[in-house]
Amino acid sequence: MTSVATHVPRLLGWGRTLARHGALLPFERDARTPAFGRRLFRLARVGLRQPARPDFAGALMAIGPAAVKLGQALGTRPDLVGEEVASDLRRLQDRLPPAPFPLIRRTIEEELRAPLDRLFARFDPEPVGAASIAQVHRATTPEGREVAVKVLRPGIERTFAQAIETYEWGAAHLEGFGPEAARLRPRHVIANFKVWTGRELDLRREASSASELADGSAAGEDFVVPGIDWDRTARRVLCTDWVDGIKLTDRAAVLAAGHDPRALATVLVRSFLRMAVVDGYFHADLHQGNLFALSGDRLAAVDFGIMGRINRQARLWLAEILYGLISGDYRRVAEIHFEAQYVPSHHSPEEFATALRSVGEPIRGLPVGEISVGHMLEGLFAITRDFEMPVQPHLLLLQKTMVMMEGVATSLDPAVNMWEVAEPLLRGWLRDELGPEAKIANALRRDLGTLARLPELIRRVEKRYLPPSGAAPVGPPLPVVATVKLPRVATYAAALAIGAAAGAGSMAAFGG
């Protein structure tokens, strides 16, 4: 167990890096930051030349790969870090210098238990991309198959383990700063981050995710998931079919190749909604660098390390929330939030419905093509604080991916809007799931299921145990963290745990 003497200096070092990039200035200038906190931030920047514009993404890249990953995760949390910070964090490109090829070669040969020359007829030592966790090389198998070989960076597991242990320590102390910090559930944020990165550090899991997605309804003629070479895949090595396409980051090349941006945007939006709405299992990192334009205006996706899963009940609630906001049935939207236990029961459904009206009315009557997902979610985030709504980790990836996907679609074609493109699919799904026949079928299924579970429910009552009634899945177990009573200076230093990793955690501590 790492000691306090390790955590605090590590946090202070991260804080100094943040200050060097101007990432503490917004919180130092925020009137809601306590005076002592502002003094601490000023101390952190003594002797430093700071940029006029805070560079949160640059600070995290300077801190290290674990900070980059946490920054990407917190870029999905404007409710926690604020929209300005979240927007900056979304530009993290995860570009780092590659690891030396001899180390990569050793990793491949150790994992696959064979010499590289026997595994591949040709292997390019120069990577086509190097990110915080892994890098990708192009190769050809002895059978003549063109493949992409993804290899974990040497020592990355230890690097992440050390950083996450400090995140956990800092989050445990941060959660004691008051009800606002507790509502934002920093320990749960770090716990989910730990689960996500744990999956990314085992490339067999990524291979399995790609295989499952390919078997789902999203995989079709217009949305391609590369095949897996299981014989050349292990915990630290992933081998997939090579995607011979153009990255969406290069819009000029996409246009020069004769692709139709509107058609590509349409494929992206409808494929994502098939994944998320129909299957409840979706690629949760759909940025331009992970998407390729193929011939025939098809799309291919890569990098399946972060996947989202949402159960049927939660999808039904989300569908009704969306329909209610657009149709103006704010009372029903409020009722769903209370049924799902998204809002504490001591609040008034009527008052919550009134707050929702402030989000729904500006979009009512607008053409479908003028409704922005990002703006709508931003308005909903603003309400969460007023009504003490606990964070719902199982919805974070969906919210983040919707905003990201809308951004990619509009970068392809500024005139396109995801609602307009997705309207036929959404209309049909809502009709099937929320229509009279579906409601009757759902009621019958619930009632029959209740009867079937009755003996087990009686046994549970006898044991004085009742499961949670909400749809939110049980989160990952939280580690036992021995908190300590620190002097005031050290306490505020601990509050920088999230901020040091993502350039914004101190906002949560001080109600920002």
C-alpha cells in the first residue's frame, strides 16, 4: 500500500504541471473557490510563465498516459468539470512518442511465444500510431493477410496502477469535502475509470468486444468491424484485419477520394443508434481517429477498448425522456426520473418538471434538424446540481458518445444533424417500444416475471435483504482507502487529485 508520503508529493508535482499550463487559473479566478484554495493555486504557479489560455489537454499529456486517459474520461463529464474544461479535454489526441521497436518486438515474441519472423512475413518497425496505452504497426502474415498489430507499451500496467492508486486516495479525501463533492461521487468516477482501463490493458477483451459488436445488428454492409486474428492475439498483443481506408480526421482526403460526407454522416449516426438503442451495446469512442471511410461510402471502426452497455429498462426510460422533452410532456419526464431514482425522493416532481421545461421549451417547435444533442444535454447537466441528482455511471458513456458522434457527423457535413438523420430509426423504435402493444407486452412480461420470482423474493425478505430497485447497475467495488486527518494545506493538496489528473477536479471540491 502506497503511503501518504508518496501520494502527497505526487499530487503536488501534478499540480505544478497543471499550473505551468495555466490549468489552475480558471479555478483561482472563480469567486466560488475558497480564499485559501486561491492562495494555494497562486503558490503552485510561483516562478512560472503561464499561457494566456489554459491548456488542460497539454497539461495531462505532460503528466503521463494515465492522466491522458482520465482526462478523456472526464471530458465526458461537463457536470463535474464544467463545459469549458470538458470541451478542451475532448481534444486530447492521445499522441505520444512510440516505444523503441526492440521492446515492442520482445513483447510480441513473449506474448505469442514465437519469433517475430515466423509470426509475420513482413513487420513495419515504424508504428502507424502511438497512443497512451498502445501503439499499432502494419504487418503481413505468412498467408499474405494484411493486418494491424496493436501492442501495449512496455511497463504501462505498472504506470497505470501507481497513478490510479493515487487517484483513489485523492478521491476518497475529496469526497469528504461536502455534499456537492459527495453528489459528484469522485470515488465512483475513479472506480469506473479503473474498470475501463483494466479492460483496455487486456487486448483479449478488446478482441472479444470487436467480435461481439460484429455479431450485432450494427455490423452490416455499411459499417465494418475488422476481423480478429485470434492465433496472433494475446493479453498484450491484438492482431486484426488491416483497414484500407481514409481516416475521418483528413476531411480533405475524404473529399478528394470522392466520398459523400452526408452519406458517411448518415451511416455513422444510424449505425451508432442501432448499436445503442436496439442492441444496448455500442462503441463508446467514436472519434474521427477511430473511423475510416471505405469505398461505397461505408465506414470502418477500430479501437474497441471502450464499449458501452445499457440495459433495456434504462433504454426505455431514455426513450420516454427524449420523447417527453420533444413533445412537451415534462410531467412524464419528471415521473421517469423519480421512478428510476435519478432524483432524490424529497424533491418535488412538479418543481423538477418546471426545471425540465427550461430545457424542453427552447427546442419545441424547431425543425428536427435544428435540435442539438450537445445543447440539450448541457441543459440537463445544469439541472442535476440543483436537484442533487447522483451521477449515473452507466449513462456517462452513452451521453459522451452521443455528443462525440454528433460532432463527428457535423464535421463531415455542417448541415447534417443527428436527429434529422436518425428520425426514421428512432420513430420506428419508439413506436415499437412505447406503443400500446409494446406496453401490454411489457406489462405481461413484468407480471409473469414477478410471479416466477415470488419464491426467491420471499426468501430474500426472510433474510432481510432487498436488492436495489433502480435500473442502474451496481458499480464496481470501491477500494478500502485509509483516509488521514491532514493539516489544512495538505487537505487542499489532496483535493487536487482529480484536478491534477484531469485539470478540473478542484472544481468539484469547491462547488464549481
